[in-house]
Amino acid sequence: MATAVTQGDLTRSITVEARGEMAQLKDTVNQMIRTLAETTKVNQEQDWLKTNLARFSRLLQGQRDLLAVARLVLNELAPLVNAHHGAFYMTETPDGGQPQLKLFASYAYQERKNVSSVWRFGEGLVGQAALEAKRIVLSKVPSDYIQISSALGEAPPHAIVVVPIPFENAVKGVIELASFERFSGIQLAFLDQMLESLGIVIATIEATMRTDELLQESRSLTDELRNQQKQLQQTNEELEEQAVQLSAQKAEVERKNKEVELARQVLQEQAEQLAMSSKYKSEFLANMSHELRTPLNSLLILSRQLADNIEGNLTDKQIRYADTIRQAGTDLMTLINEILDLARIESGKMMVEVSQVRFSNLRDYVDQTFQQVAEEKSLAFTIELDPELPSSIETDDMRLRQVLRNLLSNAMKFTERGRVKLRIFRAAPSTIAFAVVDSGIGIPRDKLQLIFEAFQQADGSTNRKYGGTGLGLTISREIAELLGGDLRVESAVGVGSTFTLHLPTVYQAKSREPRLAAADSSGVPVPVIDLSVPEPVKERSGPIGSGAVAVTRSVPDDYESLEPGDRVLLVIEDDLAFAMTLLEMGRQSGFKTLVATGGMKGLELARAVKPDAITLDLGLPDIDGWVLLDRLKHDPATRHIPVHVISGLDEERRSLQYGALGFLQKPATVESLQAGLSGIHDFVEKRVKNLLVVEDDPVQSQAIADLIGDGDVSTTSVATGETALASLQERSYDCVVMDLRLPGMSGFELIERIKADPRHRRLPVIVYTGRELTDEDKQRLHGLAQTVIIKDVTTMERLLDETALFLHRVETNLPERKQRVLRRLAKSDPQLADRNVLVVDDDLRNIFALTSLLEGHKMHVQYAENGRRALHKLEENSDIDVVLMDIMMPDMDGYEALRKIRERAQWKDLPVIALTAKAMQGDREKCLEAGASDYITKPVDADQLLSLLRVCLYQD
């Protein structure tokens, strides 16, 4: 036993049976051997620990590559601790993120899909060991946890250890090892101590790598600074050279500056001269317009008065003379407008209003305008439309017609015999051509370009055969360019000429510079002086200026698809969103619907299309809605069209008094709009209108029925108010004519009973009585209801006129005898009769012309020669109802007179209508700002003036 222990074999023990002291000795010796074995094992483990720690320290010394260190550690460490699988994770911190552990090196590692290679701190065992900075040991590993594989097979490990790599208060990484055997205590202790040294090595390597990076950056910066220094030296040398050159150039620059200053002064003087010329030109055109329009105003008004032959004392020849005078005045007005058009073209300020122009309407217009002229000259006039044409073209209707008028007028003028033809065809897929062909005198080749110059003609001699200003073709060419097309000519002397206008099917605005815009050769721009002259106010224009309108596109309505027999609704509404709503609802109600966003456009459409019904907004941008409604109801061509007013104004009674079929106040509900349109449709579809006559005198009742009835009106006559109410319950009526004196129930009570029924609240009631109404009677009638229409009629002829208005009868369908009655009544308006008007004008011809017009309507006219005299007249005559105020007058002009009038409290609400012959842009705004109630231009359109007067003198 002693020999075995001496040789180092500590596995032996004494197993001999003994007793007493020998047994005690045996136990003591065995205990000694065990103690010695344990001590020897501990010493061996410590030797192993220290030896391997020292070995790893030597291995890691001098390492500068982290990946090489990681691989070295795993390759040496795994066999040393009997590990058969291992992974080395390094700590990384993304920019602005949380630190995470990423797989950096491995030992016998096999990648698996469901195992991540990146772990956040606290995630999984790897992340948890890093978070706690403590070792984690796993024993009894499940069989499906991980497999250690070789070429011969695979098996699960029995133990796994996860050890963090600490450095100071941080974790540099984590090593995870797996083994088929349990890790001993000395192996775990070795891992703890070795990884502490590894953390120091990793930190040292990272610091060294960072130092190397900084050193490399420092070297790069040093090289860059050296290069910049060389560049700076080179730049300094160049700057020195440039300084020498600048010094030499300074004197030259100063000399040129003096020259530039002199040139600038010259340009400034030229610009001032140009501005002065522009101002003088604009003032000249304005004054010329005034001076020409002023006598034209008298000429046109008086010639119309003569042609109308109100007193019936003129012969047919004298009436023709008056018509000729009026036509000559109209021609002179056309010349004035051409000159103003030329000024707008030169300044680049002519504007266009785009809409869909139907070729069928254009053909009808040309035929109506020129067929009679051709017949008078015995010329064959034809209009040809290519079958391949679309139904319409998108362009400015008014400008297109202006060009065609110019071309066809020239063709008619220069063709003595033969033919004139207008041919409209598609010249290209997106281009329409309008060719005017004549067999006239032709144009020499050397004059083809000359004819397009302003005031130039092919024959400009003093003994020329054909007259004219030579402006028509100039304006036509410029309009063609404005509309995106061109105007071409082909001609041969003695054979004829062909002028062809090419326009795009869809208008596209082009930028046009004013012709006066130029630049000096030095490159300094010359100021562009605005020589624009606004559109002249055309005949039948609205009271609010009809100046140039910016380019707009019409609402996509049903204009293009109109066919004969369609039920047509015209919507006059400036709110595009609401107009679109009415457009769709009109279609749903069975109408083809047209939309006009301005009053003048609506008036033109009403006259041209003759719609079956109209919806009207009273707040329009270019014309007072009341004036438009009045003009519609005083024009025989449109009087019969039912108008439904839709407005934000609470003016139902006034609308119905003006002849509107119905009224709806904004904001309107869908249901109320549908009900209104349905009512319009039902009224339009009604061929025969129903009239109820309440009259106890059978002779008088029969006379009324005979007067009004003519096939389109069914008359029911009753003798008492009670019978009238019963009849109203049985059927619907479109108008009621009644006497106030009735047996039993009085006329006043009957109206109250009719008004009390919601179905009849808008039923027109015309009071027809032979006796004089007292002021008390009139007051009682007006106070009955806001929505009952009361008309005080004292003559049978006036009764015919009022019932025609409220039954919406087509005047041309009436017998000729009744048409004559209505035409005669139209020349005497009871709304204007016995009203007092003050005409303020410095031109006696205008005073005479206006006086003749107004006295023809039984108005009492006074006049004053200037604004100061007008103020005296107003002070002397407190019963003046309305003032017509000219603007351009000596001593005190119209603007100052308007301001003086509005300063006086008693004249604050006095209607004052401004008249001006300048028709320049901004005139209307200046007149309204000065205090005018409305505005009209000379030459005064009689119908427009009378409508303005009726609106201004309206009394509820």
C-alpha cells in the first residue's frame, strides 16, 4: 500500500478485516489516501488552469484583428474544455440604436432557419447573459434543441454554457459552447477568467483599430490640406494677375459706365415720350369715341323715332328714308368700333370668350345676314358644309362671326356678277377651314400682302371705284392669330379671290406680346405702355359695362346636341357649381339644358335659341337681373318664355309682378328645385292655358272671353266669388281676371280667400274694373299679400297685354289685329307715364333726342346743360323721379355732380343713371363709385334705357 502511494497511485485502499486499533489505523490510512488524492486533484486542476490561462495570454498577445482573435479563441478553447460546438457573438451598436449581439465566428456551427444570428440584449440566452453579465449553464438539454453533427452522424449535447465577455462595465461579446459531457467546475472557472482577459484584448484591439482609423484620417486630411495649400498658392498667383488686369480695366469700366448712364437717360427719355404718346393716343381714342358717339346718339334715337312712326303721319318713303339714316349711323358706329378694335390689337389686349359654336347656327347666321345682299346684287350665294365636319368648334363665336362678316362683305362688295360661296370643311384632323370664294375683280400678286396692312387697299388711288377704310382684313388677320389660326389668300385678277380662315377645333390660348414691346440694342427693355382700349359697348348691351371679358370656357351643357323639337331650359347663373346642379336637374326633368354665366350671354341665347323656359339669378356680374327680366318680358321674341327666378334676394312679389312664372330663394333644397323644375315642365307641356274670369256682367264677361281667347286659352266665366272658389277647387288655372264689385262676396274678400290656399298663392290675379280706384282701395290691394300679383287694368287693350304676359302667350301666334294692339301698347308704358325725368347733357342734340324718346312714353322731361345747373334744377323741383346724367360736361362734370347729389340726404335714394360716350374700361366702376345707380353708354339703346328706367322707378 505504501509502495503504491509512493508511486503516485492514490486509487488504492486497505480492505483487510481488522479490529480494535488495527481497524482504526486502517480507516485513518484510507482517509489520508483520499485526502491526498483530493489535494493532488485540486493542485492538478490549478496547474491546468494557470497553465492554460498563461497559454491563452501568450496566444492573444500582439493580435490586431478581431476576427482572427475570435477564430483563434474558439479553435483553442473548444477542444480544451471538451466542447464540440461553439459560437462567438460580438456587441455592435447601430447609429442611434440599441446595442445588439451579432454572430462573428463559430466552431462546428451549422446555420438553421429558425435560429437568428442577431440578438438584442435580453433576447434569448445569448442576450440575457449579456444583459446580466453572468454565465448561464444548461444541463439536460432536450434532444431536439440542437444537434452536433459530423460525417459519421449527429447527436444532441448534454450541456451548454453561455459566457459573456466583460470589460469594465460593458459586455464586448458572448461565447456559447455545447458539449457531450458536463462542464466541470475548473472548466467553468477557466472560462470566466479567460474571458475577462479576452475582454481586455478585444477592447485593446478596438482601441488600436480606432487609432489606426484616426491616424489614416489624419494622414488624408494632411494630404488634402497640402493640396489645398498648393491650390491656394496658385489661386493667389492668379489673383495677383487679375488684380493687375482689374486695375487696367477700372478706367475702361468707368468710361463705359458713363456711356451706359448716358444711354439710360436716353432710354428714359424715350420711355417717357412713348408713355406720353400712349397717353395722348388713348385720350385721343377716348375723346374721338365721345365726339363721334355723341352726335350718333341723337341720329340713331331720332331716326328710330321716325321709323317707328308713332303718330302715323309719315309716308312709306319717309319711313324708308329714316331707316336709311339709321343704317348709315349704324355703319358709322361699325367704323368707330373697327378703329377701337385696331387699337386693342396693337396693344395686345383683345380678349376672347370661348364657347361651343355649332356650324348649323353659323350657317343660319351667315345666310340671314348676306342672302338678301346677294339677291340685291343678283349674285349666286351658297354655303357648303363638309359632311365630315364635327357638329361644333370651340372658339369665340363673336370674333369668328366678325371675321366672316368682313370676308363676306368684301366678297360681295368686289363682285359685280357671278357668285360668292362660303365653304366650311376639315382641312386637317384638328383644323377647320372657312373659305370665302368669289368671282370678283381679283387682287394683283404684288398687292396680296399690302391688303393686310392697316388703312391699305389694293386700289388706294383717289379715283378708286370701291370705298372702305382698309381695316377689315387687318383686324381679321389679327383675330385669326388670336384664335390660334391664320388667314390666307389666293387671287387672280379678273378671276376672283379665295380667303381661307384656318382655326383649331379646340381653342388654345396663345401668348401675344403688345406690338410696342421692344428692347434697346443694349439689352435694356423699353417699358411696355398699355394702349388697350376696352371693347366698345355694343347695341343692346347691359347697363353694366360690356367691356372685354377674360378667356373663359363655357359649362359643358347641351348646346351642341340641340335638335328640333327638344324641350330646352336656359339656366342664367354665374355660380358655376350651382349652374352645374341646375344643368343636371334640368336634364333629369326632361330638358336639354343650356347654361349662361352672364346676363348678356343669357339674353343672346334667349333670342337665338328661343328656349322653352328660363331660370334666372338676379345677382349677375354684367347686368342687373331686374333689367334682364324686364328686357325678356318686353321683347316680343322672348316675352312668352316662362322665367323662374332663383335668387338669394327675398323678392318673390316683385319677381312675379315682372312676369316671372315662379320664385325660389337661395339656398334652395334639392326637393324645392325638383318641384320648381317639375312645375316648369308641366307648364311648358300645357298647350292650352286656363283663364278664370270672375264678372257678374254677362256682356262684359263675354267681351273678355272674346278678347283673350284664340285657341291657346280656355276661358271659364263665373259670376260670383263663391262660384270662383268652387271652380278653383275643381281645376287649376293659370290666371284670374276679376272685377272688385261682385254680388255676395266682394273682390277683396275673394282675393284673400284665394291667397289663403297654398295651391294658389302664386296665381296671377288681374283686377279689371271700370271705376277709379281710390288711394284706400290701392293700399288695400297692395296690402293683401306679398305673393299675390295685382294689376290695375282700366282698358280692354291693356287687359289683353297683361293676360298675354301672365299666360306666357307667343305674340306671333296671335291674330294680326291683336299683334298690332300689343305693338302699340309696347310704345306707351304706364310705369313711365307721368314720371318726371331730368336730362343732364351739354349737347342740345342729345337733349332733344332723349326728350323725344321719353315724351313718347308720356314722361315729363326737364333738362340741364351741366352738373351745376342740374343741382339747381333738383333744388327747384322736388318731384323729379329720375336723373339721366351725362359724364363729360363743362364747368361741373357728371362725376362731381353725382358726388354732390349723394351728399344731400333728400337725394340719397334718387335714381341717377350715368350716360357716357367714351365706353372706356373702368367707366362703369367710376360712375358707381361716384354714386350712380346704374350705367349706360352712348349711342343709347332705347330698349335698354327704358328697361333701366322701369327698374329704377319700380314701386311695390
